[in-house]
Amino acid sequence: MRKLAVALVALIVAGLGVVVPATAAPVRAASAGPKVAIIVGATGSVTSTYRAYADQIYATATQYTSNVVRVYSPDATWPRVTAAVNGASIIVYLGHGNGWPSPYGNDAAYTTKDGFGLNYDANGDGVTTDSELKYYGEPSIRTLKPAPNAVVLLFHLCYASGNSEPGKPDPTLAVAQQRADNYAAPFLAAGAKAVIAIGHSHDPYYISALFTANESLRDYWTGAPGAHGNVLQSASVRTPGATELLDPDDPTPAGFWRSATGDLALSTAAVTGASFADTGADPAQQPVPGNATPAPGGATLYGAPADAAAGTNPVATLPSSTIVRVVATTGVTTAGGSPVYAVRLGSGATGFMAGASLIPRDSVPPSLRSTSDGGGVLSPDGNGANDALPISLQLSETASWTITITDIGGAIMASSAGTSSVAALTWAPAPHSVPDGRYHWNLTATDAYGNGPLIAHGDITVDATAPTLGVSGGPGRFVLSPNGDGVSDVVAMVSSEAGSVRATVLSAAGAMVAQISGSAAGRPATLSWGGTAVGGLPVPDGTYTLTATATDLAGNSSPSVTRQVIVDRTLGFVASSRSVIFPQGGDPAASATVLSYRLAGAATVSWSVVNSKGAAVRTIAAGTAQSAGTYTFSWDGRDDTGALVPQGVYRSQVVANDAVATVTHQAPVTVGAFLVTASAAAPGRGQRITVTASAAVGLKAAPRLVVSQPGARPWSVAMAKVAAGVYRATVTLRSSSAGTLRLKVTGAEANGTAQQGSLSLPLR
């Protein structure tokens, strides 16, 4: 979320002080106000904790409105909850959450999903308890009648924010998005404007900010305590036109405990009807420094404080329309006890006046209440999407304002001026008439009494260039093997820009199998498909067609990309028990590795060890029919003739042919004293890199790393032991020519035999 840089600059008069703008203050209701409904559902032994949480929420809500209704278990039955929710502007629910996708199956009407878990007389004894629960799902929730612009706050629920149940694995991003979207859907269908689900908090902020802030619901949510800043945005599938935001704990992403879905451009003030301080109001007492006007009939200006106190030697009589700037007190009073002020007129003239002859006037500069600038993104390409950027800035009072659009060099691209409480401008350049890049909107505003100017700025991104979309597998087919071994478990779709990616998956018969989407605001948007259908269940092995499109934040869409995806889970978990072996060294513990793989079903298998050029050096199986199971082979570094293979990198290669496809998976194993790896595949000169050496044999001492750069003298550093047989060194590459970087690790075995391993990398 972009942050506005807003500077309020007040008029400085005679070096005596600065006028400080008033801040918005909550308006406390006297006997009524927006309705807040707080519901605690039946949650067994946890119910008492949730009731305590709800009482904290109640204490906060009653600071702003007396219209707060509490319905707590064991009395939270559907009829009572319905009465509480109807007409409520804020609906709070703490209790069990039952959403979809879930491990427990689904019903087509979602009758128990995405709603409230409430009290129900399950045993028919006429009494409801904290442990007697019934889920009232989507059909029930859709019948509720909240107030216009209502917000639903779901605290400590499972599924509602995209999360799983305690102790269950995190869902994938796609499943988390479905869960949050599904849970919000019935509340939005009932008329609520937004659903905010927070799995690990019920902070008072979520109530108080709805009454005391004047900002979009997006800013309200992103600025909440506990926000992580890992915001992922997508368009709601269940509620067309609505926006869904997730804020996972970890950007990988993982930990889906915060979500917001709905009309997130809606102002918090629109939810509660909260009032805010009017900076144009006249104060009850004269501010110093501050503005005033003469009392009706006019007032007298004097040349000295004593004259003003005595009413003698007048300099001028000022009409009641004159704006007088009170700059200081004098310590002198009139006979009636009125203070005498030092004043300055708009003409620059100065003098003294009795306070009794002045009426205090607005002395506070205008402030910026809210900003609507379409996300600050413009795409003037003539396609009808974001070709114009409307900017609307809500001021705290009527003021004379000017808005300009400037490029980064300060050249004015557009401007508008007026006198009102809303400063507005729509920038609509001709298609492709301005280059892509960063621009700014700039506001200045001064009120009728000269307070200000208010100065505010905002960023605008002009982007008329469509993103590109990369999809796993290149232009051909992609074999997807979603069996959890970390190899080809997902099809990855990566946009070149921030924005969103949407994809549709069709079966071989042309039936829609899955629709998925993902977004990112601050980094390239990515999306992955792991072989699941709508609802999160795995699809059968077979052939599918995936079509994906990327859309950037400006609304530009990439050409769609289509891939044939073969889903085949038969072969997986191809592995080597050791990453490096050294049969040439004579150490039995380092002379062999166990190669293995797993079949989930029958297949015809060819299994071999191949060298770096792909040529087979050891054949283990050739076109062998095998049933489901795990297969192993101990390889001692010898080829088919029984000779030791040369030192180098080899791979255990398994080719499995089943009824669906031919799938090839590999696992690397190095033959040599050391396996050498680096933290960068193509480092640059001056770059800091970390080099790791895994030793196949026991060493007498830590090895050394020798660094050779083109045109420079080789140099070395000692490596440090970080685990059994693993050593590491971090170095900063020196100035040299570009070319090939050679990293050599040298060490001695316990018996004193010298050994080495090396790695060559391109050097930029």
C-alpha cells in the first residue's frame, strides 16, 4: 500500500508561533449510535475465554455508541443472533469456524459451511449449553439484514481467514484464497460491505478505528496491529467485483491468519457515520496566534497597548469584514478586563486592539481527510481500462485548492483548481501520449482566513505496457507429479510485474476442473497449480489443459499462455542417501551410496547412473516391469565393467512408463573427495558469496578454499566446520576480468593424504 506524504504548513507571523492543525477526535454517542452486534458461539471449554474476549470488545464499543447488543453462548441461538445482527453496522463473531475447502467433505448448498456455530438444543432437553453446537452456513447467513455499509469482524475462527485448524498443515495459497473468499461470500450477499477475518487477534483497534479513523477499509486493515506487510490481492471468485486480501505471516506464503474481502475502498466513516473535527469552525476563545474579525459595527485599531486599553488615540476603524491576525498578547487589559492583543492586517499594517472588540475566527489550516486516487495507477492505452485517473481529495473544510500532475522533473502535465471541500481532478492523457514511469499529484489548499497552505503529494504510476507470463515447461507439455517429494509438485506461473495471475484448468474432455488466482502488490505475481480441483481435492492422473493470464496493477493483461499438463503421480522420491562418495579414497564409510525411488503404481522402469553428458555408466534396470513399492540399489561408484568411474557429478536417473506418461526423475551424487557448491550461480566481481564443501572422507583439519579469478593472483581462506563433514567460507570476490571463476577446496584426510574438489562458475 502506498503511503501518502502529507505536509501541513501553517502561516508563521512575526516569528511568534505556528498554527497547529486540529486532529480528528472520536465523537461519543449520548444515547444511541451505530449498532454493534457481538456474538459468542458454542465452543465447548474455550467458550469462557471467548466471552472474556467479547467483553473487551464490548468495553471498547460502548465508548463510541450505546447501541451495543451482546448475544453469548449458551444463549446464542439462531433467532437471537438474527435479531442482533439485523440493522447492525458492525458484526463481531467469536466461535467455531467451518469453511470450505476442508478435510471433512462438502455439501452442495454449503448448509454448514461459512457461517456461525451457534447454540442448539441437540439432545432435546430444553437447555442449550456451551457444548451443543449447530452450524448455520451460507443459506442461513444470506437471510441476515445488516445495516448499509456493515462490516463483519470474525475473530479466532478456523478457515475464515484462509487458515487451517490448529495442528493441521498450512493450506496452499490457492486453498487459503478459496477459504477466505467462500467464508466472506454469504455475508456480502446479505448486504455487508466487507468481511475481515483475524485468526489470532481481537485487538480493540478493530472497533475503535471504525469510529475514529477516516480511511479506506484497505488502509484500516493494512494498518492494523499485527499486520505483516505480505499483502496478496486477488479478485473474489464468489463475489464479482469484490477484492480479497491475504496477509500471510511468512511471504513464502505461509500462516494465513489475516484476510479482508469486499468493497475495501469504502471509508470507515461510511461504516459508522463517525463525525470528525471541522477545521473550519470558529473557536470559542481567541487563539494566539490566530484569526479574528471586528465585532458587528466595526472595531478600533490603536497604535499602542495603553491607547487600546484606555480607548484613546485611535489609528483606524476597521469594518466587520476585516480579517485580523492576532499575533501576541501584550499583558495589558482594558478597564473591563479584556486583554489587549498585538495584531497585523492583511495590508501589513500592525497595531493593537481590545479583545472585546474581536470575534474569534477559524485559525486552523485545512487537513486532508481522505484520498481516492484509483490506487495511483494509470494505463492510457485506449483499451478502456484505467485510461483515466480520477483523483478526489476530501478536505476538512472548504478551501481554495489547486491540484497539479507533474513528472519526475516537475513539469506540469495537468492541473485543476477550485474552492470547495473536495479537491478533484481527472487525468486523462491521450493514448500513449505520456511515457511509462513515475508521476506525482500535488495539492495546495488555503482556507478563507488564510490558514495554510495544506500541501500534500501522492505517487502515480503510468503503465501502458502489458506484463509477460512465464509458465513451467516452456512451450511444450509439462509433467506434473504432485506427490509431495518436492520435484515437479506444481506448475508455476510467474508474471513479470506485480498484479495478479488467473488460470483455468480443463480436463481432456473440456470440462472445467479448476479456476485459481493469485496476486502480489509489491513483487512479481506468482501462481501455482498442484493438481487439485475446485474444492481442493486431487484430480485423477491424466492430461489437462492449463490457460493462464497475467494482469498488472494498471489493468494491462498479458497474452494468454496455454500449456498441456500431464498429471502423473506414479514415480517419485528419487534420492541418493549420500550427496558425495569417494570410493577412490579407500574409506568404506564413504565408498557407496544407496539410490532409491518409489512407485505409486505399476510401471515399466529403466534405471541407470548417468554422467554429466547424460551417458549411462551403470545400468540397474532396463525396461523392467515393476509394481508399486520402494526400490533401492547400493552404488559403489563403479561402471558396468566394474571399473571405478572418474571423479565428477553423476545422477541416478529413473524413467518410468505407465498408462499416462513417461516420466523421468533424477537425483545427483558427486564422486570425489568434496562436493563444492556456491550461493550464486553466476556471481559478479565484488559480490559476496558463500562456498560450501561437503567432504566424503574424514579430514585431519578444516580445508582451505582457493579462489582463482581471471587476470588476478589466486588467494585462499580457511573454511569453518558447520556440521559433520560440512565446511563453509564466505568471501568477497575481488576486482578482475570477467570470465570463469574457479573455486578449489583442498584438505588432507586423517591419514595425511591430500584431497581436493573444485567448482567453476561464470564470473560477471
